[in-house]
Amino acid sequence: MLQISGPSSTKNALVKLTIVFVLWKLLLFVVAIASPGDGYDTSTTLLSPTKPGLVGKFVRWDAIYFTRIAQRNYVFEQEWAFGWGYTRLLRIAAKCIATSGASDESQFPGVEAWVGVVISHVAHLFSAFILHYLASVLLKNHPSRNRIAFIGSCLHILSPAGLFLSAPYGEPLFACFNFLAYYLFARALLWQAESKFWRHDTAILFSGFFVAVATTVRSNGLMSGLLFACEALHDGVAIIKSGLGYEKARKLAVTLISGILVSSGSILPQYLAYQQFCLEDVPDAVLRPWCDRMPPSIYNFVQSYYWNTGFLRYWTLSNLPLFLLAIPSILLFLKSSMWTLSVQQSIIRTKETRDAYSIPTVRSLRAFAITQALLCLVIVFNYHVQILTRLSSGYPLWYLWLAYTVVEDSKDYNETAKPKLAKATFRWMIIYSIIQGGLFASFLPPA
């Protein structure tokens, strides 16, 4: 079970997080290689007549698309559902590693697969580090800041996303960029409170940039644009109440520009797809129906046409087991969001000193909560609900809320007792990740 105590310094914390990370990844690696044969579904073997080897255990489900697209670029319409930014990174890295450019299309995309595995591990570890810094910024003067930051980062390492965070999937890289954007957003609001306006502006703009990059990896990154919508609303209310001044106008303009940057992460890949399917000498007879829609979104079309997403389309009796599997993630998302939205500034103050950063910290947390709650509702009502368990890896609030719960509840218990909620959640995360890892490596659902 999680230890309530945490390391006292950031350097010490990062070393301990690395140890936890290595041990956890080794366990998942053993689970993967212990899975039998080529798996229940043999789609991986169709990539080439040669045996994929050990890395084939990680090339399952969407990883087949990611690695194949990275190997020979986008060809088929449905492939544009898979993150353009992530496949570009795999392709560029594989070209740099391979002695003769990208790997031969007739061969199994082993270079791209191994590159994806390495990127996933590095991004997952870095995102745990960033989450530690984010917690330290949000709870700057909290007496238990170090423990909350350390436990929250450990929870991210042990994420129920499991082997998805080791395979050639976009989730680890998305989490890394999204956490970095959240960190810069929270830091920007603190600098604003300290009247360090240019630092604020720079951090907000880079926050928007990294959300845009995250959106090219996973389209749900677009939901993180709500951070800037919340802040723009706050700025607008302030202008209405006390009038428009230079500082307020500048801050609002910077926030809006950041929001525009976020949208570019969705627009750019779809523009490239529009050029391929709608502009490059395509005969009218074969022009795809989404080309004439407004906006002409290939992503929305292929998700609906090939994966049957849409409002309540997934709400069928046959999908009930997948809803049951997603219930823990749904509850964690909604519980942590609702608690944060109702929280008072007192949670980030000590009795000894009034924290000057409490107001911007509460604003950051509430923006995080709104984004997380709305994402949860969108997934539940419009998409394949089971993906929420792996998408949860990219959103920091529920980790920090659970870590906060561990630390605060422990004050009401003796040294050997554990908070019931934290204990149950921790057990679920470990058990689910190990079982899911075995199923994933065997090419079995859920995915």
C-alpha cells in the first residue's frame, strides 16, 4: 500500500519516482512476455510474413495503425483518426535510426514499434516528473506539499492505463505535453498574482502551444482549451466589473491567442487530410461526403462512419460490460471534479501563514476540474466509454485529489490504518493494470 510519508526534496523525489517507474515497468514487461502465442487476434502477423518477435506483444489494437502509418504514411481515410503528431514523431525518429531511411514497407514495422515503445516509456516517466512539479506549484505553502506531490506522481506511474503506457500509443506522449501545459498554466496565474506580467504572458502562450501539440497526438487535447476559456471568462467578468485597462486588455488578448493556438492542433491535421481527399485532383464521383460539410472534419466523419461514435450510440445492452469496466474511472473523474469545484481556499492555506497564492491556485484547480468533468461526460455519452480508463492517464486532477485524500485522511487514522477510498482505488489500479496488460498482450479486449 502507498506510504503516507514522502521524500523531502525534489531531487530525492525524482530518484524514488524513477525507481518506482522501473519496477512497475519491469512487472508489466513480464506480464506481456508471459502472454501466450500471437494473441487471440492475429492482425499483428498480417503486417508482414515475418515473425514480429518480442515487440509484437506491444503492437496490438491501435498500435498496428500507429506503427504502419509511421512506416508508410497515411493512405486510407480511416487512418486519419489516429494522431498525426504522434505518427509524425514515430516516422521521423525511425528514419533517423534506420540505416536506409524508413523501414521497408514489406517488412514488419519493427523500427517504428521499438521507437514507439521507447517514446512511451520516456514520456511516461517525464509526465510523472512534471506532475510532481505541478503539485508543488499548486500547493506551494501546503505543509504536506511534498507528500501529495510524490504520491500523486506514483499514482500516475501506476495508472490503470497499464500497458497502453508502454506500447506504441499516443497516451504517454499526450500526458507529457498536457501535464506540461497545465503546469505552465498554473505557473502563469501565480506570476500574474506576483505582478510578473511578462512571465505570465509567456507561460500562458507556451501553455496554449503545448496543448496544441498534445491535440495533434490525441484529439481530446482540444478539451484542454477549456482552461483558456475559463480564464478568458474570468478576465471578461473583471473587465465588466471594473472597466477595461491596459493590463486587463493585454491579459485577455494573450489568453485568447493561446486558445487560438490550441485550435491549430486540430485544424492542421484536418487541413492536410482535406488536401489529400478533397483537393488533389479527386473526381467528383469519389469525393468523400465530409468534403462538402461545414466544417469539413475528417476526424468526426471517420469516428462516426467507421467506429460508430455519436450521442448514445454506444448505449446498447451488448456494451454494458464495458460501461461496468469504466465505472471506477468515471467515478474518480466526477468525484474529484465535483470536490474541487466546491472546495474553499482554506485547503491551500496553513494556520501559520496566509498563502498569497491561494486565489490563483483555486482558479487553476477549478479550470482543471471543469475540463476533466466535461471530458468525462463527452466520453460517456458520445464515444467508446472504456477508453476513459486509458485517457485518464493524461489528466492530473484526479491523481492530485486522490493523493490529497490519502494525506488528509491519514491525519484521522493511526499509523497502521489506511484511508478506505485510497486503499480500494490503489488495489483496483494494480489489479486492473496487470489483468489488462495480459489481455492487451494477448490481443484481447478491452481496448
